Amino acid sequence: MTIDLNSLPDDVASLQELVLAQRAIMATHKVEIDLLKLQLARLRRMKFGHSSEKIGQQIDQLELLLEELEAAEARLPEMPTAVAPAVSRPVRKPLPEHLPREAVVHTPACQCPECGAPMKKIGEDVSEILERVPEHFKVIRHVRPR
């Protein structure tokens, strides 16, 4: 379906109505395509359950109708969609540096359990937990070598 640009109305309100009408048509086409895909899948399951020529003909007809609708949808001009802003997770502020820190190192085995070779440190994961002692606060750092 092609749109003649010369026949479009000049006022904004009627253009908006035209766009809304086209969007409604596209939405109904998408619903119809999804319904046909569902029916086609159901008929294919029935066909492989027990064979029947009637089911095979229905499948062929639905596939043709589906191809026509998908081709008609491909010919429609692409409608711009509103892009939602990316939602980022909040980042926790680091604990204050003036608090005393206590390090707890969780060391793994010194040798590989499979081959017995000595293990090498390739990095570490550090997590800090704020702990309240009755008189003051302290930070416990859990260090897990990788």
C-alpha cells in the first residue's frame, strides 16, 4: 500500500488521525499473524499425530495467508517508536575511609585438587561489611583470592 504524498491533508490533526488509523491497522495485522502462527503450530502437531489430507490442506492455506500478511506488513512504512531511557542500577557509595578496617582473607587450597599443581593468584574479590560495635563502627573487608 503506497501513500500519495500529494493527497495527504495539510493540518496536523487529520495527519495524527491518519497515523493512529495506520497504527491500528498494523496492530490488527500483528494480532492476526500471531493467531495464524498459533493455529499453524496446532495443525502441524495434529498432522504429525495422525495424518490426514484435510489437515495438510488447511496448513498449506494458512501458510499462504501468513505469507501474504507478512509481505503486506513488510510493505508498510516503518513507524518510529519511542525509545525508553535505559534504567541503571543505583550504585552504593563506598564506606568512609576514616572507619577502622579489619581484613578477613579467605584462602583457598594451595594446590589444585585435580592435578596437584600449585595455584596462582589472578586477582581478588573484595566485599566490605559495616559492623556496629557498641562504642563505634568498623568495616570488615572479606578478601577472596581468585
